[in-house]
Amino acid sequence: MIDSIEQQTNEAAAGRPPARTRAVRAPDGREHGEDSEGTQPTIRVPSKYIPEEDSSCRILRCAVDSLYLSYKGELSNEVDDSLEDRKKSAQSNDEEDQSIAQITIADRLFNVAAHGAGHFRYIITDDRFRIQISRGKKLPLAYAKISSEYLTFNPVEKIEEELRIIVNSLGEVHDLAKVSRADVCVDFIPNIPMDKFNVRQWVTRARKKAAYWTGGDRFTGWSIGAGGVIQSRTYDKVLEIVEASNKTYLFKVWEALGWLPGEQVWRQEFQAGSTALHELGVATVPQLLDNLGGLWRYLTEDWLRLTEIGNDSNKSRWETNPLWAEIQSAIWTRTPQLALERIRSCNLPQDGRIIPGGLGYISSFMAREGITDWDEGLGTFLFHATTYFEQQGISIADQVEGKARLKGCKLNTINNRVKLDAQHAKGRAEAYRKAKDGDDGNA
């Protein structure tokens, strides 16, 4: 069970080390303080650390990075039938059929994937949630991942309440949501070079340590405990946003907290799976939120420390590095994050990609035709495009509208079933009218 600790929480977003990296594995001896076998984790409150004026880093924010929840229950037959129908639409080779692979649940529009995941038969997604749904009784009814961006701008309690309504609409739910995985992180501005640390300085219960560089030999961070029930990632968050995740909304969050564009921001992130959380006495969302501070202390003091290499053969007695001491001291509270204007999902294609790309194709066409005037070029392009599709027996308007419906389905921005449902309703009304007229005629 968890020792008595402060009631603490937060909400946030996160990321991963850049995709284009190469890893260098480092030896990790199983000396005292580094072997996790047979050791039961505990959460405790450590002594306070008071940073000095010449601090090694400046903490910007503490955050719940990612959150995965599972719900026990049984799928209703009606929802099962609807999901099966949408899944078949998603598997069709016809784009019009694919565009209606959508379902509305609790007034939210979800895209239904063509395939499930493992023993989960269905997957539904929108810009907030990715929910895997099962038919069987052995698996949870639903296994849901919450968007990092959504966690950044909304309280975890409110998000779980919304998710619970959605899952309850799938069938009968038997219990509270269980936390299957929780990632917690601290974003900080380092005042020292982050490539100065030696692999031996990381004293950990994990057995794997890896350092990462880009192809241009820029150091990007550390990964510790990869594949384990607890994992740590320490990485250049600005570089990761630019090269991989495109989560540029974090720049606005940091700016509101005093960050200046051009400053480095690094992230210390821990991923804790259900096994570790269970051993720590964390099973439900309220338990997680009540004990975030204690969880952070366990992760940064007992499971992993950045140290100053000492002469003592017992690494657990090595002094904590000042940078790490400040990361350990990060304060987790229930005070909400800054209220910022909602930003369009980073999963949606941005103007910076769409507009230059579209203009690039038109300008290539104009160059081929020897045209420099914009009005003439655009008009000629549309004429050629119309002719091209007409020769294939297709209307350019139908072609573009069909592509828009398909992409709108995948992005959850267009409900294509509205028109279909209206057509079905009209058909049923017409059938009823004809049947009624027939009855009247036989009377």
C-alpha cells in the first residue's frame, strides 16, 4: 500500500526520442542499487531539495504524459452489429464505402478501423481517444489511450468522466477504469550541457541503458529500461517536436510559462506499466492523481538517479547530481495548467504542409505550360484537370468531393453517414407510404 502522501496531480503532453537516431549500448553492471529482481517498489515522500541560485536547470512544468485506461464489461449486441458493419465498410476497396466507416457514440464521431488489434476486434478513434473494443468476457470491454494533446489542455478527471460516458454507451460496464499505463514527465530548461554525463552516473534498477545521437552527431538523450515495466526517457524535446511529433502546441504552453524561443527544452519522462503501478498501489485514476508526487519520488530516487561518480563501491551512496536533484524536487499539485486557447489537433494536416504542397503542384504545371500569370495558370490547370477526369468518365467535382469525404472520415471532421442515414430514412418513409397506400387501396 502507498504511504501517506500529499494529494497531487497534473495534466499534460509528451513525446518520444526522435525517430532518426542511432543508439549506442552501454554496459550496465548489476551492482548494488541497480538490480530490480525481487524488489517490491514503494512510494514515499523524500526530503525536500532547495535549489541554489546557480541552478542546473529550470523546471517549466510537470505533466501526465500519456494515460491508458481499461474498462471491464460486455459489449451490447446492437453496438457489436453496428461496429461489424462499419468495419466491413472500412475493409472495402470502394472509397465511398470506406468513407462511411464511422460511428457516433455519446454524440462523438469515431472512425472505425478496418482491422482490430490482437484479441480486440474493433478499434475506434477520434482526435481525443483511441479505443480498442473486445467481444469476449476474458478481455476488458475497452482499452483506451488518451491523446497527449487532450491531456495538455484538460483535467484528467474530466477526461476520464467523458471517456466513461463513451464506454458506457458500448455496453454494460462492471467496474471503475483501471490504469493500464501512465507516463509522467517534467519539461525543463537545462543550464548545463546535456551530453556531459557518463553512463556510470545513471544508477538504476533497470538493466538497459542507451544513449542516442542524430545522424549529424547531435546528442538527443538517454533511454533507460527499454522494454521493462518501468522505462525512462531523457531527451531533447524541441528537436523531437521539430523532427518527429509536430506537437508545436507545446511551444505556446512553454512560452506562457516563461520559455523563450531558441532556448533548449529537455524532457524527463517515465513510463509505468500496470504491473509496476499495481505494486505501488495505484490501480484507479483517483489513486493515480492522489499520488503523482509520491510516484515521481519513487521513480527519481529509488528506481533511477543521476549521480556524481564516487569511490564507494555501493553506488546507492553516490551523491545525487545537482541537475537530478532539481528534477526530483518538481512539485506536483492539483492546480490546473494555464488556460490556453484550444489549438487544432496536431494530427490534422497543417497549413504549412497543405498549402505549399498544393501550390507546388500548380506551379509545376504552370512551368510545364510556360505560364507565369496566376489567374491564367489556375484556370488552365482546372481545365486540364476537368478534361483528364472526363476522359475517364469521372466528374472532377465528384472525384474531389469523394476524396474529401474519405479523408474527412479518417480525420473525424466530416460525418458522411448523415447523408446516408437521411437516404435510409427517406427510403423507409417511402416504403411505409407505399404500403399504406396499398392497404388503403385494398380496403
